[in-house]
Amino acid sequence: MERSAGVGILKATKARNAEAAIGQSEGLVTVLRLTQADLKPAEESIRIAKQMFNAHHYAKAFYAAKKAETLAISLDERYNGYLKAAKSLQARIASMRHLGLATEALEKSIAKAEEKVMQGVWENGTFVPNYLEARGMVDQAEREGHKFQEKAERASNAIFVAEIAFEALVEMRGPPDPDAFANGVATPLEMALHEATKELAIGNADGARLIAQDIEKKSSLLRALYASANKSLDATDCHLTELRGEGILTERLESQIKMARDLLDKGLIEPGSAMATRLAREAKALGETYAKATTGLADAEILYTRLQTEGFQSYEAESAIRNARRAIHEGSYSRTIEHLERALQAFLRRANAREGLQKAIEAMQGRVKVLQGSGLTFLPDIQDVLGRAVREFHTGNFSGSSEDLRLATVLLDQVTRAPAPSKK
């Protein structure tokens, strides 16, 4: 009887524990239903616990009730985590829509996550909603959305800065016809701005940002080029005024300066700036070339006059100097220098001929001096011809001097090679 009573007490205790566990799990599930989590697996476990209890399998009923409690808590935590992630993604979508960004891919991610929940998964023999994988999908989508939004915001800021730089360029002061200037400078940049906006709209945030940054840099560069080009043209104008005061012809460069200003005023800044740079360089070179041409011509005329006093005459040199004078009057200073170089070549050839003839005469004089007192019959004639060559050399008649020197050389060579007369 004592043993039977003990068994009865133990059984009653298990029954109370099972009943308490069932009641506790039912209360928990009732409370957690307010969260809208799918608690069907926990409810099914409670139902099994009640069946076990009614069949007096109190231990199994107890464990089934505890399992229901654990499932309910776990499902509620998973659901709340998934719900929080979904709300975060929805907030991201709303924020992106406010910026005008495409959100179709993120919205599809939410739909796919809902499908993943409904597909469920088996865990320890129980089929439960797949909140974990669904939350992972939503978290991943939110991260990608966040990353894209950051890029899009950077791109949007870059486009905004580019628009400011573009407007500053189009509305800058200086051009006499602002409308013509704006039309010329705005067209390519407007197209680029439209392209940047388009790239952002289709999701290419990096591409949109790079295009916008290029626009901002280009706009700033064009503003700087416009200012520096006009400053350069003003300086070149002043320099040409100084050159005209020196008698230099500057009409060609003046007309090109006007062309460069027209390009700048029409918004064609880069070609106008390049032209301004070239004109500044050519104006400087013009002054240097003029100085070189005039100085060279004066030097060539002085040198030729001196050479003429020495008997030097050269049709080539005279023609080159005459052409150089005409080129200066025409303003072709580079051509003047070319003519002067031909004249100097003629002078150089004359100097080389003079030096060579002088050395030949000195060599012949040395040979004649050695033969003095030798009793050669023709030696006086040779000395006479050689003297005539020397006189012609000093008067600048190099051609006659060279002929007489050659004659003296031939005579001397014949005399020195002839056999000596035999003595009887």
C-alpha cells in the first residue's frame, strides 16, 4: 500500500508539472500571438502535449509543453528580427525613392523573403517558418541598398557641384554677347550633365559621379582659361603696339588676335586659348626675328662694303642682300634672315678662297726664295709672274691672282725638273 501510494504521489506530481507546463506554454503563446509571428509549430506542440496528458503520458506531455514554450520564444525572436530587418529595408526603399533612385530590386527582395518564410524549414523534426534565411536575405538587400544610396548621394552631390560650376561658367562676366557665349560654351557640358543624371537614374552611381566630377573640373578650367586667354591677348596687343612703334609690321598677328577674341566671346574657349598662347609666342618671336634681321642686314652691308674696297665682287651676295632689304620692307623677317644666310655663305666662300690662295702664294714664295742665286735662267720671269699674283691678291682679284700663281707654279716645276746642261 505504501508503494502504491508513492507511485500515486509521483504520478500526481508529474501530472501537475505537465499541466502547469501546458498552461504556461499556452499563456506564452497567447501573449506572443499579438506580435503576429507564425506560432503554429508551438501550437501544434501544445496540442500534442494535451494529447499526451489526456493519455496520462505526463512526462511526454511535460516535454512537449516545454518544447512548445521554447519554440514560441524562438519563433517570436526570429520573427522580430526578420520584422526589424524588413522595416529597415522598407525605410531604405522610402529614402531611395525620395532621392528618385530605382528600388525595384529591393522591393523584389522583400517579396522573395516572404516566399522564403512561407517555404519553411525542418528543425529537430518540426517544420517552422524560415525567418532566419529570410532575415539574411533582407539584411543583405538593405546593405546593398545602403551602399548604393551612399554612392548615389555622392554622385548627386557631385552633380549638384557640377551644376553650380557650370552655371558660374555660363553666367561669367566679360563676354560682350552673353547669349552667344552661353550657347557656345553650354552645349557640350549640358549634354554631359544630362548623361550624368541618366547614369544615376539607371543605377550607375559611380559612372554618374565621375562624369559630374569631369564637368566640374572642365567648367573651372574653362573659366580659368577664358580669363588667362584674355589677359594674354591684352599683353600681346600691348607688345604689338611697341613693335609697331619700332617700325615692325604686325597686321597679320593683329588680325589673328581679333579671331582669337571672337572664339573666346562665342564660348569656344579651348581653341581661343590655344590661339592666344600661340600668338603670344609668335609676337615675342616677331620682335626677336626683326632685331636679328635688321642687325644682320646692317652687318652684312658693312661687311660687303669693306670687301668691295678690297676688290671683292659677288652677284650672289649682292642679290641676297637686295632680297633681304625687300623682305624687310614686306615684313617677312624670317625670309630676310634666309637671304642673309646666303650672303654670308658667299662671304665665307670668299674668305676660304682668300685664305687658301694666301697660303699657296706664301708656299710659292718660299720655293722661289730657296732657288735664289741658283743661276736659273727663268727665275726672274717666275718672280715677275709671282709678284703680279701677289699684287692681284691684295687688290682682291683672286681669279687673276690664282691664274698667275698657277702659271708661276708650272714654270717653276718645269725648270726644276729639267736636266742640268752638260759641261764639256
